[in-house]
Amino acid sequence: MNYSSSFIPTLREVPADAVIASHRLMFRAGLIRKLANGLFAYLPLGLRSFRKVEQIIREEMDAIGSLEMRPPVVQPGEIWKESGRWDAMGDGMLRARNRLENDFVITPTAEEAFTAVVRDELSSYRQLPLSLYQINTKFRDEIRPRYGVMRGREFVMKDAYSYHADDESQDETYQAMGRAYRKIFKRCGLTVISVKADSGAMGGSGSEEFMVESEIGDNTLILCKSCDYAANVEKAACAPDYSPRFSAELARAAAAETPAFEKIDTPNVKTIEELCAFLKTEPRQFIKTLIYRAVNVELDLSAAPGCEKLERKKPAPEAPYVYPEAFFAVAIRGDLDVNEAKLAALVKASEVSLAADSDVRRLTNAPVGFAGPVGLNTLPVIADYSVAGMNDAVTGALEKDLHYQHVAYGRDFTCWMMEDIRTIKAGDRCPVCGGELYEKKGNELGHIFKLGYKYTRSMNVSYLDENGKSQVPTMGSYGIGLDRTLASVIEEHHDDAGIIWPATIAPYHVVIVPIKYNGEVKTASDKLAAELEQAGIEVLLDDRDERPGVKFNDADLTGIPWRVVVGDKGLAQAQVEIKRRPEKESRQIELTKAAAELALKIREELAALNG
């Protein structure tokens, strides 16, 4: 390809809203242009690299037996209502109506579409397992799209969905997807961190995220200094202060020498900080109790305190009962914070949030700031493991301006459920080896989920097993963001001069820069380009009538892995100058050997990444 026939509008100035390297360089190198906030057009150079990422993903999905299909981007709203996500997805999902007043969705994800197709075609266990994927456009109406294609409103994802007769089969595909993802990111030249993750609104029993380290990352990663433990902060655990098996009997024994709990006056004292100052103690001595509202709870609450009369609904015949709204009291040590993602997963809710002040007063008979677990029988009490063994604690007394002191877990109160619901921080101890945990910021590139029956039950998917009995298949979901992957490659591979593409996804492998594109220089440049192309190497020939400095700067900016400079001085010695993009020094090579050597070097680089 000749530069003069291409469309590569490079820029010297940085766009005002571009604050990260990939955003700046994708604009400056002529890869993308902005049409509206969060909406971008890929220009020819950028699309070449984008298509290479797409092809790598397609090859690895095909290699593990996943089958490509392509549902529409605009999907009927009815299937989203079946799954229960028509309302649960909130304002981020773009809805539309046609002239017949039918509801439609501009798809933000594709569980519903794939499951609807499978439902209509699945009849026998012989059709399982089934793994399908798409590489398709998505739209999410982000409140604050930013960082270029790293967080746009329209984007492309690879989604795969698998359907299985049992958990063992589902786990085999889950593991195969994980291996494929690691190979995909390696082939793209990316260093990824695999972390345990929360399934969030996707639901299901387990998930794993593939992250890249980033200063502007949306995710906080928790890692161990002594072993390979890694998790998203939403899922991360730590070695508990007390054993999860710490029984109420052991707690009572530990509290035997603690004085009986008593009320104390705490006028106008609500927060932990105010209590610490008032009682001259530390946050670790307090049991903080927060009231949470949960939406669409799938947990059985029939025997939970205060939940006997809660409304229950059954979204579909095969679906479990759902409580549209429920409230919980959450008790945790005063120096810790509640991890709301863990809490939502524990109570199987689509979302949780702190209850309104009016609900707190109604449920605890006390103002905000005076809730406590002692004597609280109007709500299920969920306690973090940190509460176990606390035997001389301070907590709210369910009355204005009053607290209890000398409170002991197991003696003075118990809980309906005890689980790890704390937010893990740097300095906590690793749950695997006990080593020190630390934090990093990261961006998610891929996420794999074990969804279980969340969608297949709500959407009435069934098949006949070997005994002719109707069964519901279990399901997995596996996604990779292509735009974010491409941007992350640039984040990891760049310098002050521009992009440094890995050979596997570079728009071209070689850029030939004639000092002046005429006479012998033109002849030699054209001949070298033809020899490289015949060897299967992708070449950009810079035939523009520009100064050499402009051509060199654009070659560095666009990040093409190898540069060949052809000039009269070199040709006088039958030589050209070659340089690998990351290296500072160039070297001379015989013109007759240049094509063969470059082809060999590029094949070696490709083999190393693809291997």
C-alpha cells in the first residue's frame, strides 16, 4: 500500500479531552476519529489492527470448538422482560419502540438473544454441550464515556455462551475458555492478570476476570506479595481475624470474663469517629450496624426474622421465587467497610444500597446512627466474620443518644447469617498463604462466568435427558472487549514518539521510507516492497512528497514494527537502513538481502507471540 493512496491523517497536537496514552495516540496516529461523546469511527489504519485482534479471537474460539453466529444488534424487548433484565439493566440500556409500539433493545449484552435461539432449537441431551459465539456491536449509554475507545458508548465484543447438561461439562468449557483467553492476550502482546471476580448483574456461581494494570483502571485488584492469589476487590477475601467456624458457644466462653452489657448515654454521637472521641477508644472496639435495602432477592427468607410477610413473586414457572424488596441489618467491625458486591451476591440480589433514613427509623425504631444487633428482631442480621469473637464491644442500642458497651457476640446476640462481607484493603493478610496483600488499578479486558440456571430457567429452556425427562441446561458466558483490548495494547506498548505495535496486530509489518521518491530511490523502494509483499509481509510505502523528518515522525507515531530508509547515499553502497521500532539505533544492510532478512525477523516475532 502506498501512503499517498491511503487515508492516515496524523496529528501533531493532542486532543484536549485525551488524557491517557491510547486515546492520544489513536487520534494522533490517525486510527480513530470522534463523531460524538463515546462514539468513534475507526479509520483505515486503525481498522486494520482492529481486524487482526478480531481474527486472533476468532481463531482461538474456533480452536476450542465454539461456533460463530450473529444475532441482530436490535433485539425484541420481550426476551429481556422474560429474563427480568428489562428493568434491572437501568438507564444504561438503550430502549426503542417501532411504529407498531413494540419494545426493542439496542443490545448491551447477548445472553437473552442466544438463549432465545437455543430455546427454540434445543430438544435433546444429544445436542449438548453447545458453545456459540459472536463478534458484534454493543451499546451501553454510559453516563461518563471517557478515555476514547477504552470506555465508549458503542463498542465491539466477542461474546460466547455455552449450554450444558451438568456442571462438570460446564466447567470443562469454562476452563477451555480461560486457556483460550490467555492465548488470545499473549498473541496480542498483552500482560494480563487473571483474578477471581464477582458475577454482579450477570448472576451465576463463579467468574474470572482478565485484567491489565492501568493507572486509570476502573477496577481495584488485590494481589498477594507471597503467592499468586489475585482477585478483584469486589470478590477479594482475606485471612479472617476469627475462624468462619467460630461458634456461638466458643464466643460465649471467650466472653465469660466480660462484664454484662449496659446502656450508656452518648448525646449527639452517631458516627464511629464521634464515638471514638467520646469514649476514648478505637474503631476496632465497635460493631457498626448498617441497614441495607436489597432488590430482587432470590434467597429463601421465609424463616428470617421480620421477613415472614414479605411479598414474593415467581418470574417464570421454572424460576425461583423472588422478593422484589427486602431489608437486612449488616454488622461489621467499626474499622472495616461493607463490600456491597459481596453482600449482593450473598443475598442473591440484583442490587443493594443503604436504606433510606425513613426505612431505618421504621425498621429499627431509632434514628440513623443508633442501630445495633442486640435485641434487633425486626430484621435478619448478617454479620461479617470480623464480628465473631468480639467480646467487649460498643454498638448502637436502638434508641436515640444511647449505645451499649461490653457487648459480646454469642452471649448478647447472634446473627441470622455470618459470612465474609468486608472490603479487603492493602495490608490485609492473604486467605491462601497469609502473606501481605497489596493493591493495583486495572482495566478489565475479558470476563468468564458460570451462569448456572439464571437465564435458562427464567426463559424456559429445556431438553429431554436420556430417560426422556425434561431438564433445564446450565449455562456459561464469556466476553472480551475488542476496542478495549486494542487500546490496552497501546497503553502497554508505546513511548514518547508513538505506538510500538506487536507484530501480530500491527497495521503493517514494514514501512519503507524513501528519502526522495524518484529515480533510483523509487526503483529500489518499489522493488523492495514487491519482494516483501511476495514473501507475505505487509508493507506501507511512504511515497509522499514530504521532508524525511515528517516521514520518520509518522513512522514512529503509527508504530509499524520495522522501518526501512532508502536514500541515494545508501544505494551508492547498494545498502538500505533498517530499524526495529523499539530500538534507538539503525543499521545498514545490503539491499539484495533486505527483504529476506526482514521477512525472517518478522516471522520470528509472529511465531514468538503466536506460539
